[in-house]
Amino acid sequence: MKQPSRNPFWSGRPVTIAEIAALLGLPCPTALQAIAPIGFSIDSRTIRAGEIFFAIHGKRLDAHAFVPEALARGACAAVIHRDPPGLSAADAARCLRAPDTLRAMQDLASALLARWGRPIVGITGSMGKTTAKDLTELALAPYGRVYASVGNLNNEYGLPLAVFKMLSDGRRMDDYDVAVLEMGMNEKGEIARLCEIAPPDVSVVLNVAPVHIENFPDGLEGIAEAKAEIVRGLKPDGVAILNADDPRVARMAAIATARRQDHSGAQAMYFGRHAAAHVTALDVEPRGLLGSAFTLSTLGGTAPVELPLIGEHHISNALAAAAVATRFGVAPEAIAAQLKLARPGAHRGVARRYAGGFTVVDDAYNSNPAALLEATRLLGQVPNAQRRILIAGEMRELGEQSAALHADCGTAIARSAVDILLGVGGHARALVEAAQAESDRRGGRLATAFVETAAEAGAWLAAQAREGDVILIKGSRGVRLETCLEALPA
């Protein structure tokens, strides 16, 4: 892709509330017109002086009740759809009034991106979105100035806030040549809406796995259909970058093909280890806790890669990033140099050696059956471990299949190189019971235990860990399994 020309709309001073109101088609009080906000917020507890507060009427609470608090904390203005009780006349004069505040926030993000007019990369998948986004930010750096959404701002609230950060705290949208945005979902239709807000020039689909499956009566096929919305939401000349190793993802190429037959120009590009992949990894060398090495092969050539992220599953994320960068014209050697700079995010595969001589891999940010089995495989690849210990928190949002999926994982763990399994919380009991049953059937090598809370897991870990152990912790976000590490001496 060619680098876009500068848009003079963003070349000068910061955007003002008058301009924001104009983009939304809303009247703007005279006192607000010249104010240039430093940012945007939907949380009155963390709002900073100079930010605009959007009062969102959510499923659990109506933020209109907090408008006076937000303004008292220094918000320069609020966007509301009704005047809350007790709103003073002075505060009322600092409000923009919209029929729907969530829609206004989304429409503003969409309008800002349309004015900006530069390429957007949208990334979705059941697993690995944030890591793939971070790797894509690295791989695209030789192309130009990259904006990547912070953290996992990837839903109907988070995506607009991610866009707003492009012009917060003195930044200008003109500071960036390309945006990389996560797009997540809990149910059908969500990604379609996100694509309306931020229509991607490049859509990346990483994988389809049983995450949020309780919201999908038709199971993985329903999840795949929801993920495919990011391909349907491409701009007319957009490109779908798809995981050739995941059959449900690979089939999404048919959507791009149909669009191409409609003369829209959309096309598909594959990454992965499958023979059909345009971007692939050759000569893969797992290096345990040091990451992986492989030869990156693209349509533009090959280059050796040292990827310092723990687990072979990150190779797939790296290939997705490399495919995006290849599409933008970045040479494989430049991509390889950037991927070497990768670092894990918090609780996403961070290894730490403790004073007691044992090592903990903190992968506690989230979990699902496929990710848990990948973590199990990783433990088996660590050389010279005295004991391989897996602390597995329950996996949530699995619906009616939860017990069966936990049991399936337990059976697989018993067949792996794991020496000790600790289950934590609720459905993890089924995991432990299945693992113990399979271990007994195979001769009883695996030791198992179960506790209800992360605090109990911390006490267990502090008592059990010893020199030479390699311990991996993984669980759903709600388990907050990383807190068990607080029981360990630094």
C-alpha cells in the first residue's frame, strides 16, 4: 500500500468541541465552542480535567447519574441524551445533547476516521488479538507511523475510545499513517457494528475457538460466522488476511472471493504453516522459555526470525503480523528485525525466576480450552525442568459444554508432560477429576489438587514450589489467577 497524503484537516491546531459537535450534527453552546478537549472518557471515576465525558446508558447502569460528578472533576463538557436530576444550570450549559450517547460516541469515532482517511487494520480472533495487534504494530513500523489501540479496547465502547486516543493528550491524527485496531465480540452482529465505525482496509482473522460459546447455540460455526463479519465489513478494495491452519477461518476466503466477483476488488491472503499459506514459517525451532526461531517466508523472500515470546502459538500471531506488513510493502528482513523486539504483555506469558530457584510463567490474563492445551504443550517443551506444574483456573463462558470441555482438557493434561496439576475455582474441579481419572488409568504419574480461590492457590504454590520447578498459571480473567503470585517471596 502507498503511504497516504497528509490531510490538512488534522495538520494544525487540536480539534475543538465546536468541530466535534459539527461532525455529530449537534448544536454547541457558545461557551464550549473554542475548547479543545485533551481526551474522552466514559468513566466519571477516572476522568481527567479537560476531557469530554460521554454519559452512556449501559446494560447495568446509567452514567447520566454521574454527569455532575464528572463535570466537578474537571470534565470540559459532557455528552448526554437527557438532563439528569439535580443538574445545575451552569452544568447544563456545558452539555452537548444527542439522541443516543453511545451512538454519538461511535459516530464521532467513525467521522474522525473518515476525515483522517488512512489505512485501518482490523484484527479479530478467539485468541491472540492483543498480541497479534502488538506484533503488527512492530512489523508495520518500517512502513510509517503506526497507531495501535492500547490494551484490549475492542468492543462497542472500547473501539471508539481507542480511536479518540489518536487525538488525545496533544496527539494529532495526522501523527499516524496507519491504525491497527482490535475487534472483539461476545455475540453476532458486534463485529459488523465495529466495522461500521472503523471500516478496515485489511481484516485479520486469527482463529476460531470455544470462547463466549455460551452465547452461540450453534457452537463453533456460529462463532466463525460472527468472526467472518470482519471480512464482510472490509472496504471495497480491502484484503482479508486469514489463518490457513484453521479450516473455519480459511473458508472465509469465499466471502472475499464473492466480493471480488462483485467487482469490489476484495481479496484474500493466507498465513500459517499450511501449504496454501502465502506467509509461512519454515525450520521452526522451539526454544522453551526463550521463545522460538524460524525462517519467515513471504512472497517477497525469506528472513530468519528470533521471536522472544513463549509458546509456538505466537508464531501464528507473528505470521499474521508479517502478512499485514507484507501487504504494506515491508521487506521480510525488516519484518524479522522488528519481530525480534517483541515483548509479552502483562500476564500474557511473562516468565520470572524466583529466589527459590523455580520459574513461573504468568499467562493468567485469560484462558479457553485451546489456549490451555497450548500452555500444556509449552510446559512439555521446557528442557531440564525438575517438575512441570500447571495451575489452571476455571474457564468461563463455556455454557452447557463447560463440564465436558474442562474434562476433555483434564484428560489431555494427564497425557502430557505435566507432573502436577492444580485446579482453581468452580468448573476446574471437572478438569482435575478427569485428569486424575486418566492418570490413574495410565499408571498414576500425575499429582492433582483443587482449591476454590486464587488466594488458596497462592498458599498452595508458596508451600509446594521448589528449586528447578517450572510453573505455568492460566485461567479466565475473572479468576484473577495472577494474584496467587503475591504469596511468593520476591
